[in-house]
Amino acid sequence: MISTVYSWCFDCGTLHATRINRPRTCTGHQANLGYTPEEALAAKHRTFGDANQWHELPSHHQQRITANG
């Protein structure tokens, strides 16, 4: 059973782990990416490249993350 989702936080510039059905402890702009740290980091690099911070993302990615927030 999957109990944790990993997301990249573009405000903190780091990977966060959040228990499913629990509130996030960080309210930054996060993109849910996977169920293991390795899967999440691979998806982050595949989707967002080297962007680590919010200001490094193109506007279309910012809009998508904000809409899915």
C-alpha cells in the first residue's frame, strides 16, 4: 500500500515527502512526482530540467503547478 507521495518544492528547492491523506507541512509551490524519492527526482529532471526554484520555471509550468496545487 502506498502511503507517501514525494514532491519537489520550488519554494524550498528540495524534495518533500507527504503522507497520503495528511496535510502538507510546507505550503510552497510543489509538484507531486512519485512514490519513491528516486522516482520523484527522475520525474523532476525529466519534466522540469535543472529548475530548482520557482523563478527558474517557465510560466507554463508555474501555471500548471498552481492549478494542481
